[in-house]
Amino acid sequence: MADPRIERLARLAVRYSVNTKKGDEVMIVTGIEGAPLVRELYREALDVGAYPMVMAGFDFTNDLFFKHASDDQLQHVSPFRKFMYEKVDALISVAMDTNTRSMSNVAPERMRQMSVSRTEIMKIFNERTEKRELNWVAVPFPCNAYAQEGNMSLIDYEDFVYSSCLADKPDPIKEWQKVAKLQEKIIASLKGVSELRFLGQDTDIAMRIEGRRWENCKGEKNLPDGEVFTAPIEDSVNGEIRFTYPGIFMGREIEDIRLTFRKGKVVKAQAAKGEELLRELLKADPGACRLGEVAIGTNPGITRFTKNMLFDEKMGGTIHMALGNGYPETGAKNFSVIHWDILKDMKRNGRIYADGDLIYENGKFTG
């Protein structure tokens, strides 16, 4: 018998997060070890009357690809993958791994080349999600690799994952609907704001957001969820920011990231570790050196950094900013093949000002 929390998580993802309907084409993308969750996702999709398919991969294919692929192969766009993004109605990605360090020895330039190859697919994805033709969600499955990254036993990590997703509750859908209402109040207070300014350790950065929309992250695209976000006007970001936690890109850690922005563009980038990869990512394309997102984490159940941004970016008392692609639903105009979230703690002397008024201090909203 499956863990009832797995069943509830699958039901939440299929029936709420991607809102699967009868006749929908549903693609479930997973690693082999995600099978227990995939089984329940597949069952739920069938029960709704959808047409589910599973795309399962092995970790070693990534290792072999970066070790042996020619430049031409690095830049190749699979017509099958492109067709999937053009046709499916719902995309459910099972987030799990067996070795979070498998990319440690890959040259940053090769990682950049592979990222650039995704340009066409990213454009298709953006266009279809903006039109609401494609619903998607990333949903976690507890695995040893992520438990180790978070310094937890697998049993403790399972409890952490399911409670963060509210799958430990009898009806997770109702719980996320409650979260939606609470966060809608935050968004209402931010409506009409023209400028944001963030202050903190080695941080003083401002940006304009007039005309941009705030999104209520309530379990529809990411599980777990719990954040509100928007996109800055692309050329309006000015100032400096020092991120508290390492930036994680394809399992690689970039530590103590410091960025300086002028007229929306990164003009100075430093890191205590991984600076070469940081610089390569900023060169991925013209949009990679600009912010596509600014967000405030609101999930009180996520209280520790686990080196998994699916969880970490939702941590209450933090903000994160994403270099690269902006989400069209916010009104963002910045396009990039990367969307890379980097996290800053705001619980100690962190402040946010909206049009000059203090709205957030030491990790909490003041209103």
C-alpha cells in the first residue's frame, strides 16, 4: 500500500496544480527512483479521464552526454522534445535525483552551450503558458540525495517534504486554497506600487515595477509553494545585493554571490566560489544578465536551507531574485534560456520599502 501522503500529493498535483481535465494530454517527466509517486500521478490522471504518458530518464545519460557530446550535439534540439512542448496540455516534472554532484566536473562553457540550445523550446513554453494552453508543475519526491543535501535522514526528509507540500493534511487542496486567500491580501497591499527598495547586509538595491503584475504562488506551478513574485522593469534595477545562500545551478554551488546592477544590467559579479560558472551563466544570452523575477518567500513550514531551490525559495523570511527569463504572466519582457533563483535571508536587519514606505522588516510584513 502506498504512503497515503504520496497519494494525496499526486491528487494535489493532478487535480489542483495542473487542473487536469478529461481528454488532456499529460506528460509526466521523472527519474527512475520517482516510480512510487509516478504510479499515483498516472493513476490520478487516468481517473480524471486524461491521457497520461511517462518520460523516464537515467542519471547516467547526463553524465555521458556532457563527457562525450560534440559541440553539435550540445546545441542540438530534439524534435521529439519540441513536439512534446508544443502539444501536451499538462507537464508534471517529478523533482528527484540520485547524485546532486554529478555535474561537478562539467566545464562551465559546456553547461552554457547546452542551456543556449534550449532557446526555441523556452520560447514555446513561455508562449503556451502565457496563453494558458500549457499547465505545469514541479512536484518533489523524497530521495536520499536530497535528504543528504539537507543534512537529514530519509525518514526526516520525507516528513519535511510532505509537510511543506501540506500533503500531511487530510485535504491538501483545501489547505492550499487557504494559503491562496492569505497571500491575496499581500498582493492587494502591493497593488499600484511603483518602486521597491531592498536593504540588508551589503545590500541596497531598487527597481521599478509599475504596470507589472504580482503572482500568487499557491501550489499551482511548484510544490511546495508559498511566495509572491513579480518582474522588475528590465532597465530599472540599480544597486548592489549580496546573497546569503549559495546559488545552485545544475548541482553546482556558487557561494557568496555579489552582484552590482546599473540600468538593469549586471555590471559587476563576484563569488567566493564558482565565479567562473557565474560569469558563464551571465553570458548565456542577452537576457541572462538582467533580473526576470523578484519574490518574497512566505512558507512558514520551510525553516532550513536544503540546497534545493524548489523548497528554499519559498522559505519564510527570505527574498529571491532570478537572473534571466521572466514569466510572461507578470508582464515581464526579459527572455533568457536560464531562470536562476538566488536566495537572500531577510530575518536580520532586512527591510523592504514600497514607494518609500516600510512594508517588511526582519523577515515579516509590517502591515
